[in-house]
Amino acid sequence: MAFLWLEWNLQKIDNHGLSFEEVESAWQNRVDLVRRVHPVNGEYWESRGKCPSGRRITIIWRYDELVGSEETQVFVITTY
């Protein structure tokens, strides 16, 4: 699964002392806890995963479809 990383979400995960590599690794081994629906932004997920360092994190994310493509990416909203 491809991830969509922007300066915005990279800064948010950096604020919690995480790199995109750690988040992607934790996401690959995640347990989905809750599916939620935001009234404006739509569906998103709250998941838990374990980084290679052993740190357990919560990942707030959603699927993001690429315009003009059938490919879907993971957009990480934040982690902690």
C-alpha cells in the first residue's frame, strides 16, 4: 500500500517523535480499533501498531483515492 506524505502530516508525526518509516511499519502490522465518520471529511480509522523499536503507537488514517486512478493511498492524519 502506498502512503501519501505531505509536509503537513510529516510535521504532525515528527511532533510525536516518529518518522514516516516507523509509521508505515506500524501500519503494516496494525490492529484496527475503531472506524469513525467525520461529518465533513468522511471515514477514517483509528488503529494501533508496533514500530520496529518496539514502541506502540496509535495511527489516525484514511484511504485516499488518487484522482484519475483506481489506486488508493493511505493518508496518515496523525499518530501518537
